[in-house]
Amino acid sequence: MELYAIRRRSCWANAGELEVAGKRSGEVGDEPDSGVRWIRSYVLQEDDGRLGTLCIYEATGPDAIRKHAENSGFTADEINEAVDTVLVRPDPVKSTA
């Protein structure tokens, strides 16, 4: 398995749609021999007002990512293999206070 970044542009109108898609994506990815493992996603506000994501996955290859996206009901607009990780600091955590 290699590490990939997947860009999904303007796929969802709102957070509710994204939540439903995320649940489905998790179910599809958790199926035996799916060839993918979802690590994390960053939700992005697109210029058109819709939501997109930048997702980090481990996968057996781009074809497994495309199949996962198709079976989950959304796109994988760009798929790039991550060749290295540079961690300056952990992702910030929103305050619950």
C-alpha cells in the first residue's frame, strides 16, 4: 500500500451531504479487499460555494481509489502519490469550550 492525496472538487452542497458521503465511503473502504484505507480528509470551501475535500488514503494503487470513489458515489478528480511527509506540527484541534 502506498500513500495518496485525492482531490474531490465541489462534490457536496453542504455538510449534511458530505456526512452521508463520508459514512458511505467508510463502509465501502472497510469492505474486505477494498484496496484502500482512509486516513483523513480536509474539507475545503470551494469558490462556487460547494464543499470539496483533500483526502489522504493508503491504497494499492490509483485504480483502487477510482473504484472506491465510484462505489461511494463521488469523484476522485486528482490522485497523486505522496512521496514524502513533512510534519511541521500536528493538525490544530478546535476548542470545545
